[in-house]
Amino acid sequence: MSLRTSNIDKLFRHPILKPIRRIGGYHHAKGRSVCPLSVAGAIAGLRGKGCYVTGRCPLRVLVVDDDPIVADTIVSILKQHSFEATAVYSGEAAIIQAAETRPDVLLTDVVMHGMTGIDAAIKIKELRPKCRVLLFSGNPATVQLLAEAELRGYTLEVLPKPLPPNALIERLSSFTPDSGAEGALSSAA
């Protein structure tokens, strides 16, 4: 543990900042990420204003692909661009992870073994309505799955696979954490 980390941990034991808890390198207050570098960041988090230093909290992205190499590579790229990213390898695991981590964005492959990315996205949107959904696929079966989803009243945004990293970063950068904006998955009902 570095001196800096030790001081930060002591800071967050202060009675005023007690509502903040540390999760994976970031401090959280009222479900929002707080900059771990400053008291002002902590207070901004308590007031619901996000990160004081950067002006916004890191976007939490849940990446789902049944190919671990693809999912882990995307997570690595996202982390290099200051996103909080987690990989899971099935639609079922994505639902469990989303309930625990409350992602801002779900980035999922469409065609996977077991549950499809579309079905996982629909269930996750039920759990976390503010979560934006981006699908990606290079499988021809995606066209049929998208048509079925549209018949059920869902509109979906699909990115091509393989994902060009710059296009993905640009698209994700247009989102803000907990903004409440409609996601790429919307129901016509």
C-alpha cells in the first residue's frame, strides 16, 4: 500500500465522508463514482455531482461475449481510455453482474451460446432502466434476431464486429454515467 493510498483510506474514514465506500479503486457515494484524489471529489459525490477533478465519473461498461479473448481485449482497450470495464462470457452471467455492478452501458455480442445478447439486454434494461445498450455482431444470424426483437417492439443499435476501437471509444464517450438518457434499446410499447 502506498502512502497516497493509505492517506486516501484515512480520509474516507472521516465522519463527514463515512457514507463513501471503496469499490475497486474508486470511491462511491450514493451509487456514484467519486474521484479518489480529493476531498472535493468526495464531497461532490455526496452531493450527487460526480467526480470533481474530471468533471464526470468514469463510465461503467459491462462487456459480454462468449469468446473470452474478444471480451477481455475490449475491456483492456476500454480501461486504457479511462472507462471502468468488466467482462463476462454469457448472457446469464451478464444479468447477474449487472445486478451487482449497475453498469452505465451494456456492450454485448448478439449471437452467443445459451442466452442471446438481445435477451440479456432486455432483462438488464428491466433491472437497470438507465443502462444504455450497444450490441455488436458479425454473425449473419443477427439479422433474424433483430427482426424478431423489432416484432416484440424493441429498437436496437448494433455495431459491426470486429469493433474498430476508435469508433467504439467515440460512441461510448457520447454517454455520461447515470444521465438517465434513453439507451440504444428502447421499447415501442
